[in-house]
Amino acid sequence: MRRILYLDRFRFLAVTFAIFAHVLIKHSVAESELQAVGLWLTLATRTATPALLVILGIMVAIVYGPRFGDEPTRTSARILRRSLQCYAAFVVVVLTGFAAGHQDLETALLALPFLARVSNGTIFQLYVLLLPATIGLLFLRERYGAAGLVAALLAVWLASPALDALEGPWPDILSVPGSLVFGLGGEWGPSAFHGLSLVAFGMLLGATIVGTGGVRRGHAIGASAVALGALLVIALDVIRIGPQSFAGSIVHFDIYRGTNALQYYAFGIVSVLVLLAACRIVSPHLPERPLAPIDRIGSLTLTYFLLGEILVLVLPDPPIVALWQLAATAVIHIGLAGALTLAIHRLLENRRSRVSSLRGSARS
């Protein structure tokens, strides 16, 4: 399949925002002398997690969607293999965090079956859980078209108040999986259940991007309706509490994100659309050759994100008191993650090329 350049750039930006967000957290920038700058930077990076969930939906629609109708079993198996790859990435993050002293052995072992929280592994856990769920979304889309995806998205938020009624003291062993899956038993956002709405929205966007005729039109209408609803949610909340309080509620984890509030997901949808539209509009006017490394990294985001998370865990974290130190630290983390991504995949490509050559020689 021919790559869509602006999507690769969008993916690169989303993962870069996620790595940068963890750099900000690691160095406690929002609590340092750079507090004012840190808060605004954190607001910008709050786009990262929603973007990664929307990207999951986009890629499922583009990569697996066209084949699902003819080969549902085989396509479902490919999705499950991708989920296992994400779990393997999570295991690497857990082991790295343990080796770097971020958690003890008991916590690391409990984290493997998702019974404990660890640093920097949340998005991989969400991908592990949400990829199998996309099989159900593909069935809905196959049978009902865009309406099936919109219905799934609405069902999440119609069921959310019923879930809230189940909130209360949970056994310690269930607090982490309960909050990860449903947002119950502890503060964790986004939960897999609520995040499913972002994945469904991403699938609407994916079919809009690559679809044709009535399929494209139907999904575009569905995506537009969801976007307008998200804008309305944001507008009503800004009117209610003011723009500054709304921004603060997005920034502080325990207000909107940690409670899986609808406003967080609405902000995610709108901010993702702004970022995606910017990539779509600007990309045709940018030179391709100088940006080729970025485009390549954008096509390898699982590796890029994993390496970025490893670097955040293992690199030293001296106090940051000046903006130039923050910029240098971010460049080191992001630059190293990108360079290692390119180097590893170059080695893998060379190895595959040598294996293919050897097989060709053996046949001849």
C-alpha cells in the first residue's frame, strides 16, 4: 500500500509529543522555575494520548479494513498478532523500568498481567486491550457502515453514567485493572473503555481518508457530526468555567483525564483534527528530501515510541531550571530515539536483504 505522507508526519508529531510529555513529567518542569512555560507546554502535549488512540483507529481502518470483509478470520488474526507485539513492547518497558530502579521486582511482576502501574507503559497497555476490540468495530462497520462506528462511540458515553454508579472502594488487586479497563477503582485516564470512542472516531477518519464514493461520504459525515459534538462540549464547558479553568482542567491529570471526563475526549478529538489538518495542509508545500528521515520514523512509530520511552527511563534526570536546558534535553531524547529507530530498521532491512539473496542463490 502506498504510504500517505501527511499521515506519517502526523504520526511522527503525535509520538514526539508523547515523548516530550514524559520528558516534562520526568524533570518535573511544571513544578520548577519554568512552571508557567511548563503548564502551556503540558497543555500542548495533552494532545498526544488522544492522538495515539485516534491513530490506532485510522490505521485499523486503512490497513485492516479493506481486507476484513473478504478475510475476517485472517484479518482478525493479524490484529491479534499486533496486539501481542504491543504487549511485548510493554514487557520491555516494564523490565527497563525495573532495571533502571523505577519500580521494585514485585511491582514489575504484578505489572506484567496489568495488576500494577509502572512508568511510561500506559499507551502500550491500551493498545493491547483496544486492538482486539477493533475487531468488533470492524464487524459493526462491515454491517452498518459509518453508522455502526458512530453508534459504538455514542454507546460508550451513554453507558458511562452507569459505570460511574459502580464506582466505590475496590479490592487493591482489582483497582489497577478496573481503572485501566473501565476507569473504575482508581484514577486512570484514558481507560480502554472510554478510549474506544477515540478509536471509533479514528476509524471514521481512516475511511474518510482512503475511502471512495458513498463510503467516503458516509464516514466523512459521521466524523463531522462527532467533531461538531466535541466542539459543542468544549464550548459549553468554556462558557461554564472560562477558558483558563478549562485549560487547567485539561493540564492537571486528576481533573478531566484522570476521571475520564467527556471534556477530555472532546478536547482530544478537536486538537487531533487541528494537528491532522495542519499536516494535511502544510505537507504538500514542504520539501520531501530533507524530511525523509522524519517521514521514515513516522512510518515506524511503534519502534520510535518504544525507544523514546526506554530513553526517558534510563537517561539521567538532572534538575532543569532554564528553557535552554529543557530544549536540549528534549532534543537529546527525541533525536536519539529517532536515530536509533532508523539505525535498527536499517540493520533489519539489510539482514532481510542478505537472507533473500542467500535464498535466491540456493534456489539457483
